[in-house]
Amino acid sequence: MIKKNRKKNIIIFIIVFYLLILMFFIVLCIIKNPRQGVYGLVFDANAEDITQNTRVNNIISIPCFDRMVFNSGTTKQVVNFYNPEINDGINFKIYLYINKELMYESNLIKPGKAIRKIEIVHYLEKQSTSAYIIYECYRKDGTKLNSARMNFNLEIK
């Protein structure tokens, strides 16, 4: 009687073990969908590999950050708005929006130059809020190129 129960338990264990392995592979196949990207985003099936003949050498480097801190009760703020040296021949114009309101607009910034102090339109109360910067890019001759928007969290202390 004990041998039959033991044999029965071993068979049940083996069946459960194989079912778990099968479920693991099914889940793995669903997750490993080659079109599946990061965080549920899907890669574009029409995107092609870049070859040396199609590669664009004119890349513009846009500074990014996830957080900035401002002081409350004053319009004068310390920032680090810069145009990387690698952007040879590309000038930036920066627009700072806080709560969807334009708070600062720069003049052109040459590559390798930075703006460290700005004066915003009006002072802000203590809070954490969303903000964004729009980088407008221009060639040396003044031709406007693409723009970029960079979202970040703004902490006003």
C-alpha cells in the first residue's frame, strides 16, 4: 500500500513538474515576441538596419536630465543650459515651460557655451511640478533645423 502511494506521488510530481516547464516556455514565448519593445511598446516592422551608406553623420546632441531645482520667491534661478561642443556648427535656442507657461526664452547658444543664470517671468511658490524645455536647433547660417522637447520634474524649494 505504501509503495503504491509513493509511486502515485512520484507520478503526480513528474506530471506537475512537466506542466510547470511547459507553462514556463509558453510564457517565455509570449514575452519574447520579437516585435515587442520596452514597457509594452512595439518596434516598427518597417524600420531598416542602418548601413554605412545610409548612416547620417550630422547628429545633434541634446542635453537631458530628469530633475531640476529652483528657489521659490525669486525670479533669478541657477541652471545649466548648455550646447555640447560636439554640436559643431549647430546653435540652440531654449524655451523653458513650467506648468505649460513660457517662463524663459534664451538667445542662441553656441556649441561649447552654457547659460548658468536666468531670470524667469515671475517667481514660483514651493511645489513639485512638471516642466519641459524646447530646444530649437539652427545652423550657423540661421537655417532652422528640428526641435526637441525634453520633459522633466521641477522641484521648487
